[in-house]
Amino acid sequence: MKVREEFLPFSRPSIGKNEINKVTACLKSGWITTGALCKEFEDEFCHLTGSQQAISLNSATAGMHITLSALNIGPGDEIITPSMTFASTVNMIVLRGATPVFVDIDYSTLNINPDLIEEKISKKTKAIIPVHFAGAPADMDKINNLAQKYNLTVIEDAAHAVGTYYKGIHAGGFGHPAIFSFHPIKNITTGEGGMITLSNAALEKKLRLLRFHGIERDAWKRYGKGGNPAYDIAEPGYKYNMPDILAALGLAQMERWQEFNLRRSTLAQFYLEGLKGISGIDLPAFPEYDHIHAWHLFVIKIRALNREEFMNRLSDYNIGYGLHFPPTHTLSYVKEKYAGKTGPLQETERAADKIISLPLFPDMRETDVAYVCKAIKEIIKHG
Ligand SMILES: Cc1ncc(COP(=O)(O)O)c(C=O)c1O
């Protein structure tokens, strides 16, 4: 087949006129850092998830950092999480001085295997951090029941989960903290950004303090008409607030999340059809429980040939790809720090050298998917 001239990226944000107009209006407004637009964006997230509070941030990683801090998670504490996740979660656990305890995944969905969690719970366990991998929800009933039984906190990693529903509940709508990401490859983007949703006013108060230096009131309340610019700090905090410029972009993207996800889902169906029956690749499976998939990623496992070789061949066809994720227990510092204590993680390791994320983004065309499927067939046939 003829190789396309234009590179097909793995992901590309969909930015339209409305996004540009909203950001421009913010730039012209005289207020560009955290303010009324962040509040509006937060309200949109409460509405989407059913949570009572939402806190906008400059990344999901920042959200994980202050959530662990606000829960006083630190030295001596163990945090249960899959190894098959982005490194930021484990980095934050380690930087808090706590210990990550890894649970294996289901090979077919790449989501945490909830039936393997209980055996990893110890007296030191403080929290469970499931990931809604690729936009498919983790089994929240099983996870929430275990958390209740052992008095643990659940922190949902909802980085992939704008539009993910578990048995009718949107990710982030269970009451415990959940953290969304708006990195450019995510289902909606603010360039960089994140959001914590929760239904816990006391925890919200701590998180808002940690988000902004430990200062009780955001700048817009201090510098607005009649505001008091004086402040005190009872406990030091970080500088993790989202500026209104980014919230403006986020608000425009929120108007389109359903359109985006419908498109992602349609393209995923094309992939599933186009790649059906090819021996040597495993397609993503759906969780068995009632859910709506956000199709953040389309991850296949390549068995027919070495992944490195497969990636090189995709490049020859001008096709981009992603890797979600190198398992965190295989990262050098994690291996060194927890030598001999992270395994066995049989299914994670089985998937690790086979997973590859194919191009998936709302502005992709059906003909692009058909091209990728055809290229994969050729690569597998001819090596
Ligand atoms: C599963 C997961 N968790 C957390 C993050 C961190 O998000 P951010 O880049 O917004 O900090 C990502 C981002 O790629 C992710 O994929």
C-alpha cells in the first residue's frame, strides 16, 4: 500500500473558534489568573460528576500531591495502586515518604484486578488509588467495599475519565477524591491542568489551602473591590492553582466533551472492526459491569512481532503511537528502592512489552483508522 505523506499523530487536541474566542476574551478582561472562570469550570465539574466540590489545578499530578498531603499520608504508610499507571502517582507517593504497594491488573482491560487487592492490605495501608485505564472504569463497587471494610480512603485516578461512567455514576461522583487531567492528549484539555472532585467540605478546605501557599483566600478575592490584601499562613502550601486563561479553554472544551467522546467511541468501534481476527494482536476488552467507556486511549497488545520493531514499522508508514505505560515497578528508582518487594505482577509483566497505543483523537477521520488497520495487517503479514 502507498505510504501517506502526512504524519498521523498519536493524538492532537481539537481547538475550535469557541476555544480561541473564550481565551481571547479572558486575555482582554484584565484578569488572567485564578478567578471567576476557574469557579465556573469547577461548577461544571460538580455538575458533570455529581460531586459537591471541585478544585481546579495546574495539573493532575499537583492534585495527587495535595490530596496525599491533605490526608496526611507520609512515612510508614502504604498506598495500594496498580503498577500499570503513569509514573506521577508513584512519584507523589514516594515524594510524600509513603510506600507504593502494587496490585496486578486484568490483562484484557489493563485495569486493576480488584480481587487481588485484599491480600495486599496491611495495618499500614492508608489508601487505594485505582486508575480508570484508557477511560474504562475500574470496578468501584469492589474497591469501595474493601475501603469501607478496612477504613481506607479511595483516591480515583480519573486522568482518563472525563465521560467515564460506572453503573450510572460518573468517575469522581462517589464522594471520595478523584483527580482529572487536562493534559493535551486527554479527552478535554486546558493545555496543562487538573481537577479534584470530592464531597467533603473539610477536606476541600485543606486542599484549597495547600493549592495556594496556605493562604485562605485566592488572589481574586484579595485584590477585588473591597477585598483585604492582608493574609496569614497557618501551614505552608504549594503553588498549584489553575489560571483563568486555562479555565477559559477548559470551559469551551466542556461544551464539547460529549461530541468528543462520541467521536472517540465511533473511531474505537472502527478499530475493533478493522483489526478483528488478526492473529498476533490482542484488542482491548470491555469490563463486564455496566459502564460507559470514555475511549481516552486505544491500546492493543502486539504479540506477532517485537514491539520495538512494530513501532519502527508504524513509523515507516508515517503513523504515530504512544506507550501507556512502562509499568512503574520497572522504573529504575522504584526497582532500586523496593528491590524484591514489588512483585509478582504476572499480568502487568505479560502486557508490559506488548502494549502500544494507536492514534485516537476527535479530529481523526475514518479513513485514518482504515489506513492504520491496513498498515498493521501488512506489517504483521510481512514483518
Ligand atoms: C493515569 C494518569 N495519571 C496521572 C496523570 C498525570 O496528569 P498530569 O499530566 O495532568 O499531571 C496522567 C497523565 O498522563 C495519567 O495518564
